[in-house]
Amino acid sequence: MAEAIHPHCDDLVLHAPGTCQYCDEYPERQRKRVRDGVNFTGGEQVPEHSPCPSTLRRPLETIEAWFGNRRFPK
């Protein structure tokens, strides 16, 4: 079985480190968001950072309505 390219169905969903076991398998993507000043999906929203790209397209409630986009803690 091939490794997934993205942790969730929506390739723009990325949860903060330590909050989702699937996203924690993509530490480079998480570091890139921190480096680029982009907020994580559903996490603390830092006003001076750019919004999560997924939440720009639709509300968090809609994103998380799909099981494959929800955060899964360890």
C-alpha cells in the first residue's frame, strides 16, 4: 500500500503538532506552516498569521463534517 501524500481527504487540512496522529506523520508540512506563518486547521488562530487555506474555502464545521478531515488525537 502506498503512503498517503496528505494526512486528510482535503489536502489543505493540516492540524497543529501534537493534536492529530495523522498530521504528526507529516512534520515537514507542519514546520513549513509555522515557518510561513500559516494557521493550522481548527487550532488557535494567530491574528498576524495567514488563515488556514482550507478554512478560506469553507467553514471549519463543513470541513469537519467529513470524517476523513477530522483531527484524531493519539
